[in-house]
Amino acid sequence: MARASIEEKHERRIELERSVLAVNHKYASLFSGGDGEDILSDLEAQFGGSCIKEGDPYMTHARAGAQEVLLYIRQRMRTPTDA
């Protein structure tokens, strides 16, 4: 089996970066205006606060998971100019 050349690896990396940027653009388009912005604000109000639930480790883990989803959405909304 032949190894991929440096050029082939570079082309695959560029294609992957373009794909990631395209998806990030879709996240930004979805959540940056109108109903999407309202929904993201609601999700942040519901799940963006403290994830600690005293005496209930299961709820603490559930809240931490919800926060992880919010962080993922925010990360995917970033554009190269935001970095």
C-alpha cells in the first residue's frame, strides 16, 4: 500500500478545514439571528448556569452535559475572524 504524498495529505487537510468552516457557518447562520438567536438565548438561560446540584450527582452530570452542548454550539459558531 502506497503512502500518501505530502501534497495529498495537504489537500485532505485543506478539504477538512473547508468542511469544518462550512459547518461552522451553518451554526452561525442558524443561531445568529431571528428565531435561532431566541432559541440559543433560551437554551443558555436554561442550561448555561451552574451545573452543580448539591446532593444530586446525577443531576450535576446531566447539567454538565447540557453545558457541554452549549459550549459546542458556541464553538461551532466561531469564525476564523473570531479567533
